[in-house]
Amino acid sequence: MEDPSSPASLVVILAAAVAAPVVAEATRRLRVPGVLFELVLGVLIGPQVLGWAEVTPFVASLSALGLAFLMFFAGYEIDLARIRGAPLNLAVQAWVASLVLGFAVAGVLVVDGFAVSDLLVGLALTTTAIGTLLPMLRDRGILPTPLGSYVLAGGSVGELGPIVAVTLLLSGDSPAREAALLVAFVVVAAGAAVLAARPQPPRVLEMLRRHLTTSTQLPVRVVVLLLGAMVLLAFELGVDHLLGAFTAGMLLRLAIRPDQAERLDPKLEALGFGFLIPVFFVVSGMRLDVDALADPAAMARVPVFLVLFLVVRGLPVLLLYRRHLDARQRSVLALLQATALPLVVVITAIGLHTGRMLPENAAALVGAGMLSVLVYPLAGFARLGGPAASGAGGEEVVTIELGEERP
């Protein structure tokens, strides 16, 4: 029997989702990302503060679907034709460097007694919340710019890399078995990608086009089915379901033409950003362990992890992108890649479930992730300046090969 508190909790959560952009609009001069208000409102309405809503099984299911859509959009934004070459190569190099640096930093913390697992803390420090950044990047017109290609490539690898690492290192007791299952998933996904890239029959295209404007919304249903199928495939193969959602977005990008995307995107964004994704962020705030975060030991660790996010993700950017971006753009990219939250929540949840992460570290990492969503994008956008500074507005400041600035 359904929990009778589910409808009431859902209504309060939806009210918080509506209130967040209203508050963001009222404080727009502060340029605080709306997602931060969703998290903060989630904390306030949650069981640890006002107690107006609780995470019932139904609410938890909606939140999980919202996270899947968030990862789906992260994969969907990847235009391989646009980011291949220097942006993608540098993104991979920077993330590998971050992985080495993250494990080294976490190892020091373990030796010092600050943490109990260098693997979990190290992985958490290498994440980038590209799904969280997408609405901000889109609203500021950065995605279509040359700098946007580097941000998108770096953020995508910074989200995909940790997901793969979680699958291999944290999802089971046998890394070899997890690697075999991951290979199986990649093979199936590659086969699906080949099919998705093939020309679609004209009759199918015409049917989808006609039903996009009817009550059936057939193309939207097909996309939701694709998302569900890839998540199920990942689950059945023992791969993290976030990888399945991410891959579904990439497959859709391969399958549709720009003119099709122009008509389909608003409907998908309405479903994702208008409903499910805000539910995920509000529920994430409700799940935050406020008592643990209020502990002085945890509070003292928040600024430490906030700085480590920037060091681990930002330092490789400052060093590796010198021939491709000027100093200001490198600093912007470093700040944006240091923004972390969704995967930090996932990794800390695994750590608490397995007993391989101290509660105060889990709370501090999530708290630092929340602060990173506020502090680093604001600092990056302020550093970037107007649209022209990002390569828009007819001025190009990125030279791919030589790294020279030119008007």
C-alpha cells in the first residue's frame, strides 16, 4: 500500500522546485545558481529541519529518475564532432592527471588519519558536475562558443571518468569481473550507436514528426524508453546505472539531426528541467545529513574539501591548456571543472553504506560540493566577463594549435 505521506511530500517538494527559480529571480543581481536554492530549500523542508516533507519510496523513485535525466542531458550535450581533437584529448589528459593527484592527496589524508579510504575520497575529488553546470552555461550563452567546447569536453570526461571508475572499483568485489561487464556494456552500446547513426527510414521519420505535435508525443516516449532501456541494461550487467543514462543521451545525439533536435529539445527539457531534475536536487537537499554537517569536525573539513576540489581538478587545467587557452580562460575552465555535486552524493552514499568513509567526511564532501556549485561558477563567470570574452559575439580568443591570442 502506498505511503499516505507521499502525495503531501511530493506537493511540498514541487512547491520548493517552483520557489527556487522565483527566489533566484528575486536575487538575480547576486547571480546565485537556481540549483543551489533547490538544495537549500530541500534542506529546509526536509525531516531534519522543518519536517514538511520526507523521502518516501515514491519520492525516492522520482528523484532517481531525475538523476537519470540529469546524466542523460550530460551525455546528450556531447557533440563528438565538436569536441574531438584538442578539447577531448586535453580533457582526458587532465582527468587522468586529476585522478593521480586525487589519489595522492587522499593518500596523505589517510596517513594523517583524516580519512579511512583514499579510493573513495580520491574519486570524489575528480568529479565535475557538468549536468549541474549545463543550465548555467546554456543561460549565459557559453555552450556555442569555442571556450564552451573545452568546458563541455572537460566536464563530460570529469563525469564519465568517475562513473566508469565507480563501476570498476566500487560496485563489486572483483575488478576483473566488473571490467568484463563494463566491456560487455560498451560493446552493446557501440552496436546501438552504429544503429543510431544509420539513416532513418522516411516513413518512420514522418510518423515521428506527425506525432510530435499530437497528444501521443511519440518521439518523447521513444526517448524515455531509450533512457529506461539503457539504465536497465546497465543494471542487468552490474554497471552503474548513471553510465546507462549518460550513454542514452549520447545515443540520442547520434540518432537525430539538428533540425529534429530543434523541435524535440524543448519537450525533453520541459520534462527534465521542468519536473524531474528539480525534484532530484530538492530531494538531495532533504537527504543531507544536517546534524553531521553541523558537527564542528565536519564543518572544519568543508573548506578543506572545497579547496581540494579546485586543486585536484583545476591544477591540471592550468598546466595542460597553456598552448590552447589564455590565462583568463584557463582560470575560468579550472573553476568550472572544480564544480562537483551529484557524483559526490553517489560516492559518499557508497562510502557510508560500506563503512569506508567517515560520516563527517561524507557530510563535509557534500557540503563542499554544494558550496562549489555556488562559489566556483560565480567566480568563473565573473572572471570571464561578457559574451565576447568566451569567444561569442564575433570575437575569437582561442587558438587551437598555437595558443596565440588574436582579435
